[in-house]
Amino acid sequence: MLKRFSANYALLSMAIDGLTTITALMLANVFRVPWLRMVWPENWHHEQGKFVPPHLWPIVALLWWLIFMLTSVYDPKRNYKAVDEFQNVILAAAFASLTLAGLLYLTQRELSRWLFVLFLALDWALLLGWRVIARL
């Protein structure tokens, strides 16, 4: 078992955060069309080309890692209590979300807002969820 204050735990946290972010992006792409059919009228034709292109996925993961490192999410001294860690993760995820919104606005303006919101909800749930499980 890894100690929460070791460098190996920080590296494992970085890897899990990157994987959960990519997983949330992939799930948002998969769930977008069936979910839209429930809330979107049939006569409003939606285009299939409004997904996040796969070449942006590593950029999203790198963006999350960079912002999480800059906001000290992986610093064990700042995340001694669970409340502190969750606050840091929520703050970092909010900054990363705003940065991603700006990046997507500049590169992929035709991206669906539903897809973006669904990705953020999934990502925040996965990021906080694995930390809750790790703290048990």
C-alpha cells in the first residue's frame, strides 16, 4: 500500500487524474448522442461532427495536469485533511474548466455546450470519486 505522503502516491495520483479526465471525455462523447435524443426535439437535426476531436484529448489531460500541479493538488502538506484535498481539487478543476472553455472557444467553436457540461460533470465526479475511495 502506498503512503499518501510519498512521491509515488503523487505520481499515481497524477496518472489516475489523467486517466479519469480522458475517461470522462470519452464517456461524454459516447453518452452525448443518446442523451441528446431524450432532450432534443427530433425535428432539430444535430450534426455528428460536434465531438471533441481525438487530437485534443492529450492536450486536455496535459492542461489538467498542469493546472493541478500549479494549484498544489499533489502537495501532501496542503492535502492532509480530506476537506482540504477536496477543496483544492474543486478549485483546480474549476480553473481547468475555465481554461478548457477558453481553449475550445478559440479552437473548436462548434463544440456542443451539452458535451462540455456533461464532460465537466463526469470529470468532477470521477476526480472526487476516486479520492473518496482512496481515503476509505
